[in-house]
Amino acid sequence: MGENLTTIRDFIRWGISRFNESQLVYGHGTDNALDEAMALVLHVLHLPHDIPATFLESHLTLAEQERVQEILHRRILDRKPAAYLTGKARFAGLEFFVNEQVLVPRSPIAELIEQGFAPWVDGERVTAILDLCSGSGCIGIACAYAFPEARVDLVELSPTAMEVAQRNLENHHLQERAEVIQSDLFGNVKGRHYDIIVSNPPYVNHDELADLPREYRWEPQLGLDGGSDGLDLVEQILCQADRYLTPDGILVMEVGNSETALIERYPNVPFVWLDFEHGGHGVFLLTKSQLGHFHCQFERG
């Protein structure tokens, strides 16, 4: 790097230029070179993401310059998403610890949580929530903030992902209201019922999985691989979820690009496909009664 790079702004600008030159791929909490470069530079300098603009003119020490250069070069050479380089990701306005044992939080479901799942539920009556396939625990923990009177179960199959979820649970001091449970879907929560079941299961089909850019290959395949059509776990959840919902309960699930395959598989099911102000797609909602009504179709699926 040239000797003229001295301020925070200089290094962010340099990172943007090099990221664009290297044609990096985004989508792990950021969608552009500016946000990615800023996240990395501010992380190295131990500065918050919302620093005053005047701070950008601050000069870096030589040691800081070296550390910033190193992390920017790693992002280019390794193609590792910024969240894995910093060990941090933001979701629904909250910060979470992440590593390569969990997907980087980025689901549009965050927007639903911040809105309290309105108008689909009465927030004052929500007492139990299930985050199914919880990964880092970000969805369940965000739900615990949105519904302070509710009990939240975070269900995850991977022991290493469970460790991340437990760490996040402790970081947010929610151990008294939330629990990480090892389970293959509903296997270890039999007898429990929930007002909201929310799930971001693996839903990437094999063709898409084979074509993923290098950045996505840092993520655990267990969290991505949804089978040949992306619906392996989706269909299992649809088949079982009504047994675990309260009478007025809802299921919210993200299926991403497998939305088309799901609609083609079940053309008569009245999936409510949700819209998002801040982008995102492939998230549907069904009520307990709808799940029960179409249960036979899901079993045959």
C-alpha cells in the first residue's frame, strides 16, 4: 500500500477499490464493497459501526495500518466473508458471535421479528417460541427480545453449532428464558407446543450448491444442503409442525430459491409469501389449521 494511506477513510476507500478489482462476492450480512470494507477496518480498530463521520479522518498508527492491511488482504485472498474474519454479525439490530460452524445471520425473517410478526399474532399472548434449525441462535434470541414474556427453544442438530448458539445465549443473558436443545427437528421437543415456530432450514438444492461462489463454501454444508430439490427438511417440517403449534399458532419458514419447487409440489396449499421492505424473498407463513388441513398432502410429499 502507498505511504499516502493514513486515515480510516483512506483504508476504507482502498479496501473498496481492491474488493471491486478482485470481484468479491457479498451476501453475508453486507451486499457491497463499502459496507464490507468498513466492517473490517472498524473491527480492527475496535470502533463501533456507527462512529461519527469526523472519526473517518483519524490517522492510524503504523501497527494499526499493518493490522488493517492484513485483514483486507485476507478477505481478498481467502474469499472468507467478513463475518468470519471478525467473528461478529448483526441481525435484527443485535450483535452475535459467529464462526464457520454456523451460517452467517442474514435472513429477512429479522424484519418480521422486529415487527413482532404483526399482524399474524397477538404479541401479548405469545408465551412459547421455537427456533428450528437455529444455527447461531440469532432468530430465537431476537425473538426473545421481541417477546419478553415468552419462553424460547433453540433446536439444532450440530453439536458445534449448538456451542455457538449457547455462547450467544449467554452473551445476551437469556439463559433463564431460552434453551439450546440438540434435536433432529422435533425429536426432542415432543409434548411441547408453541405459538410461533420459525425456521430457516437447509434449502439449497444440489445444482445451486455446486455453483456457489467461494465465499459461500466457508459455511457449513449441513446448514445449506436441502437435497436434490432443496425441500428435504422443508417437507419434514411441514409434515410435523401442526402437532407442535398452539390452536392459533403459526409456522414461518424461509425456503429461498426453493420457493418455486415448493409451490409446484403443493399447488393447492395457500402459502402466504411475505414481502420485505429491506429485501429478501422465499419466506412463507401457514397457520396451524392450514397445516392440519393439508397434512395428508405433506405426508405424501
